[in-house]
Amino acid sequence: MIALSENKKRPIVIDCANVACYYGHNIDALGDGRGPVEAYKYWKREGHNVKVFVWARKIYNRDQPEQVMANIEYFEKEIPIEDRIRIPPDADDDSYFISWAVKKDAILVSNDLLRDHHKRLNGEELKKFNSWIENGRCGYIFVDDEFIVDPNFQTQEISTVVLDSHLTSSKKSPKVKRRTYADNKRFVVHANKEIELMRRLSLSDKVLKASELASEIAILKEKRNEFNLNTNEKRGERNEINALVKEAVDEVAKLKESRNKHNLAAQELKKDRKLIDIDLKAAREKDGSKGKQSLSAESRALKRKQNIAHKAVNEEVAKANGFHSQMMLKSASIDNLREKANKIHKQMVASVEKADALHNEYMSVLYIKFGLEDLIKDEKKVNVIQEVNESEVQKPPYLSDVLRNREEKDISKELSDLLKETLVEYSSKTGRRMHIVDRAEPSYNLDEHNLEIISKEGWFLGIMRENKTLIIKSFIERYNLGSFNVKLKKDKNKPVSASSKKIILGEGFPVIEMFNRTAKGGFGYPIEPSEMANVLIVNSSFGREVLTKKQRLERIYEKLGGNKSRIRNILFRLQFTESDSAQESLDVLRLDFKEFKPNEKQYVWSSEEIEKIHLYFQRVQAYIERH
């Protein structure tokens, strides 16, 4: 019989915060609960005992509910509560799950290199950690939301299949060993050769080839999954037969026990019968009986006793033979079941080998695709700065740029004069009354291409609203603007003197969904460009100094104050790396935005919003250059 071996697979520890932040398009450093769920399901399918270590504040945060990771309901639904290990809010989550992983020789699923933890250890603890880390941390990626482990990671686990010693010889069947991508280094060599050949292609051909590889990957993945499903079905069939064989073996053991019991009883009865035979022979010699005669009462009584003993022996022998016959029939049935189980096992092994072959091919094509995407990214990166500069040169100016270097009172007068020219029909016919612009005494708030006209006079704002199209056209023609918009606002405060009126340039940058507004899956950058510029400048002041993530964040926050979450979002996009150039960091953020593609469930920016985002980065650059 084929029997299931004991589960000797290593336990799995999932670094929830790390996996959640790497999932899909999550870029707000809060994390998405779907990432840990995909990792959990993957390792459970592989037959491992899985524990997800999650910081309590990522599940529930009464004071800052926006800091809870996305899709928390799905996370709690799909991962059983016994496999969700909550770490107290005031505790170091890294220390907890690393300590448990080392103690249990578990596999830690995380892209964190654990350098911070390594620095804190010494003595025996450091030796244990170094011994474990060699094959204790498993990296991963997500491809189209599918969790994929590091192909070079070895779990060092083999599932064995043994034969039942009751029914067959003690010889073991071949071990079933899963062949992995990491076992076959020729795939890497082949993939690197393919990538080198693709380097000669033009950019458009590279992009087309990447699309073709994506289609091939999808087909290979589907076929691999079909064979994996077939493997699981065959394994289920085999295990069902194994369960029947186990039951049959138990029955055979009981039949054997009963047979041996009756054989033992027959042997004891034969001993008793032999003593009766001796006594009968002596009685016959005494009374002179010849042959089978029994002349005396004693010999006749012994003869009857002999017959009873003989009958009892035959009854026990018959019972033993009956149990033996049943045992032989049941053993024959077991042989048939075993043959069927072995046949299904061979089919399962063939399915495993086919699935492994497809998986190897899948990983090889995936490796080539990643390499090709790197080539495309490098080729695009060369032109990024040039494209940005060209767009800045070709782009028509905003009104705020045109008027930026003038005095506020001069700007206010120029805007009022242009309004009066545009609305000349509202001038007094006799010249005795002031123009409506002078009578309303408006103030202005100028932000890029938006001019906000503020007045306490409702009648004046009504006239502005009626002539809004004419005003916009007049401003565009006067200043040769690329775009221009007028907003109207009722001033509910007390009137102010003309000398105290103020025009604001470059303040109040518009809030854009998924960019400088906190949203699930969004960038969550600071509202004002100057805030981002300050973060990049302070971050570059550290130079190449090695700091932990927390140290870097705290030191910037200590200098600048403001919103810590938005500072963290900038550092997250920079991967918390060291840099001595604020400009280089800005280039990284620009490129990151250009390559960002929101998924189908996320907000999609309009062309006008994208234009504003480009202006945002221009403002940041201007602040950096000024610094």
C-alpha cells in the first residue's frame, strides 16, 4: 500500500507589513491586505503550516483609522484567526516574527534584508541568526497580483512515498522530488542569452516583444495550473484508496487474530484428547477388549469422552480455517487496491513532472520578460529628463508665472485694469460714477492658471459670472496663456481697505486625487510643492550616511514637522535609500510617476490633472534650485 508520509515541511512566517506594501500598485506605504492573503494561500497549497504576523495598528487604529491597511475585511475573512498573530501596538514586530522563525527553523517570507535586526544581535543569538538566515528568508514578487517566490530559494523539503510492509516487500518506491527552476541553472544562461539578443531591438520592437511574452506567460500559467489541479485530483483519488487499504489491513489483522486464537484452542484440545486416548487404551487392556471394543463400563465412558474431545478439536479447526479463508480473500482485495493506488500514483507523478516542466518554462519566460522590461526602462530613462525639459520649454506660461516678479499692488492694479477694459460697457456714461470694478474693490487669489476674484458685493460677482467667457478670452489673448480659468468667491468678512488687499502667488496648490490627496493606492504626496522640496533637501543633507527607515523619517520630521505620513510616502517611493542630491531624488520621483499605471479599480487622472502634476514637479525643482 502507498501510505502518506508525515508532514515534515518547515513552518512559514509571513511579514504582513512587508508583503502588504509590495502588493499590486500600493504606493501609500499603508499596505493592501490582499498581498498577505495571496502569500498565505500559496504556502497553504504547498502544504505548510503558515502564520501571518501583523502589527495590531494595521488591523485596527481608533485614533488614525486611515493608517489601517486596505482591504482589511478581506484579510480577516480569508486568513483564519488562529493563523493571524497580532503584535502589540507598542512592540517591535520584526523582533517577534524573526525570533519565532529562528526558534522554529521557519521560512520568513519578506523582502526586508533584516540588516537592522542583525546589528542588534551579538554572541550566541547572532550565531543562531546567521545559521538560520542562510536559508531562512525567502523573497518574492507579485506579477499580475500572483504571488511568486524567489526561484533561487530552496525549501529543502522532499515528500516521500513508502510502501506498507504488511502487503509488499520492504523495498521503498522512488522518492517524488519536485524539480524547481533553481535546480536547472541552464534556464538562467538561456534567458540571459535571449535578453542580450533583444538588446539589439528598437524600443518599439522591445515593447511589442514584451507584450508577446506576457501572452505566452499567461498561456503557460494556465496550462501549469491545469496540471497542478490534475495532480491534486490524482492525489485525492490515491489517498482515498489508501484509506480503504488501511481499513482492509485492520480487518485482516483482526481476522488473523481470530484465526490464531482458534488454532491455539485446537492445539490445547488436542493435548486433552491425547490424554484421553492413553486412558482409554489402558482401560481396554485391563478388561481384555480387542480392537475398538469397550467391554467394561470404564472403557465405554472413556470412549464417549474421546468422541466429545475429537468433535471439539474439529470445531476449532473449522473456525480457524474459516477465518483464514476470509483473511486470504481480503488480502487479495488489498492487492487489487494497492495495484490501483500505484497506477494512480504513477499518473500523479507524471502530472507533477509535466506541471514542473511548464513551471520551469513559465519562470524562464518570466525571467526574460523582466530582463526585457529592464532594457525598456533603461532606454526610456535616458530621455526622461530631456522630455521633461522640452515639455517645460514648449508649454505656454501660466498667468502666475507671467506676473510672479511684480509687486502685489501692481499686479492687483493690472488685473483690475484688464477687467475694466474687458467690461467697458459697464463704465459710467456720464463719467460721474466709478467703474463697477472700482466700486466693488475686488481682491485676487492667483494660483497657476486659476484667477479667483473675491468680492463682498454679490451684484458684482453676478456680472462677473455672466461675462466669464469674455473675461477668460481677454486674459488668454493679452498674456498668450496656455490655459486660464476664473473662479468667483463671495467675501463674507468685513470690508478691507485697498491698501490691505493682497494677491497670493503660488500658494494653495490644488488637491489632486491619488497624488497629493491621501487615498488607497495613491501617492499621498504633500499638498504644496515646497513641502516635497524641503523633504528632498533635508534627506540629501544626510549624504551617504547609513540610517534605518525609522531614523531617516524621524530626523526629517524633527527638522521640518508637518505631516509625517506624507514624508513617509516620499521616502517609501525612494526606497529609503541614501542620496546626497535632492535633484537626483526628484528625478527618481518623476520617473516613478511617469511609469505608474493605476489598475482598473483606481482613479484615473484627466489630462488637466496630469498637467498640474507636471507643474507640481516643476515647482519642486524650482524650490530645489533656489535652495
